Amino acid sequence: MLELINLNKTIGNQDFLSKVNLNVAPGQSVAIYSAYETAEMLMGLLQGLHNASGGEIRFEDRVADKGIMERFVFALNGEKVNQRLKVSEYLKFWSRLFGSRIEIAQVASLVGLTGKADSLIAKLTASEQIRLQWARCILQDQALAVFIDQSMQVMDHESLAILQAVIAFLKRENKAVLVVAASAEQAADLGDQTYRLFKGELLPLQQDADKAGSDSVRRMIEISKVPVKLDDKIRLLNPFEINYIEGRDGNAIVYVDSLSYICAMTLNQLETRLTPFGFFRSHRSYLVNLQQVREIETWTKDSYILKLDGVQGSTVPLSKSKYLELKEQLDI
């Protein structure tokens, strides 16, 4: 149904997509783990907002022009919704607009919004507002549904189970489903086939280490939590919660927004575990989540700092040798 054939997208000297080939069949879900910038570029291509540098997008054996792309529905992070509408008003609008044959009550139940019909959208939690977008995708009843979660937030167990149920429903309706996720773990939970977009290349993620041919690929899927101490408990952090990690006095200090935790693992062990998730050893004492880096700034003649998103004034040192390595890794 959906085919990406030798799809390329290059801006300057950066390859966002390099000869990407992908097929998503009716009744199938395919999940891709990708960094935010690459995910955004792929979505723009599928929405007709960007032109490919090479290759083509095909749908039902035809080149996908803007007319065909209107048959794609998207649930994206940060969608703007009229917050003054009630949930029932929002769902009725989309149901009538597309003449949906699916009952609104069934959809509300499927996305866990039963009992919220009279609630204003402004009163919904962030998780519930995302589920509302999933409901819209169902009511639009199109041939291809695309879900993107690049929020860098941990998807709670309830929402993950609901999204799995939504995808299962769409597959039973013989829809093709493409998911672009912020973690390999999430991709493995949501796709019949799973891939990673890395440096422009689409690489298969396989749970069978023999098929994958690499322990690091297996680790990306199976080992994705960082254990830290929280009073008398052990908390398991998702890698994408973490801003950076500092090695200090023989301990690894894990920073999450304004909080910090002690981890029993060494910085070297954490580097091995977290490198597949976009972490970079910026300094002998620091490991940083590159997907949360906003700026690289010169600090002294031979050193730099990385400014992070989300945490006011949060910076991480970057040595000169690591600066050159990072430039090569990011193609800048």
C-alpha cells in the first residue's frame, strides 16, 4: 500500500534520508525509532510539505501526489485543538465531516475517554488530549494512519495499551499503520516490523540477536531502563527522560529536569547502554542526551558547553576533542 522507494532528503551536507526503502501493507503496522529532526522531515514528506531530493513515495501503486496524500491521517505531537470544545463536540465534528461509519461511543471507549463526553478539551490531561487525536484518526477512516510520538515523555502503561488497541483496531479494518516513536522500546511495542532511522539510513530492529547480528541492537530493545535510587526504592528511568549524567566522586548522578538521582552503574556502563538512544560522552565526566541539546557554545579557547532544552540554565561541558567528534557525528 505505502511504499518508500530509494527516498532521499538532503539539506546542505546533511542527509536526513538516504535511499530509504519501506513497505507498509494493509492490515500491518510498521514502527520506526527516530530522532526528532528526522521524524519531522519524514512527516513533512508524507504530508506533502517538503519535496524529496530523490526517490519517490507511492501509495496503492501510484506516485503519491497531494491528492493521494489527503487519504493519509496523522496524529502528531503538539496539534492545536480548540480547547473550548467539549470532547463530544470535537468527535461529532470529525464524524460528520468524514461521514464515519464507526460509532462515536465505540471510539471514545477504545481510546479511554468514556465518561469524558461533556468535559472541555482544556480540562483533559496531556495524555487524554493525545488520545483524542487517536480517536480523530479512527473517525477519519482513511487507508493510512500515521502516529508520531516524539514528545520525549514516557508513555504511561495505560496510554501504551490504548494505542496498541487502537492500532489493532485499525489493522482489523485493513488499514496500513505507520508509527514514528521516540524510543526503540516503544517501536518494538507498537510495530509488527520495527526499524531505526539513523544517519539517514533505515535499519531493521530485530529482537532475535542472531538475526540482528549485533548485541547492541538487541540491547536497544531489551535493555532501555536506567535504575536509580529514590529513598528506599529503585526507580527505573526511560532514557528519554534523562537530560544528562555526571560522574562525580565515584558515583553517577542522573539529572532529570530539576531532579537528580544516584545510579549504581558506572559512567562507562551507562555509556554502553545509552549510546543507542542518542547519548554522547561529551567529557570524561559527562554523558549527555543529544536529543535535548539546543546549542553548542564556545566557552574557552579549547572548550565548549552544550545548552539543554527544558531546564533553565542547564549546561554540560564539551571538550575540544569531543567537539570534533560531535561535529563529525552530527555532520556539521
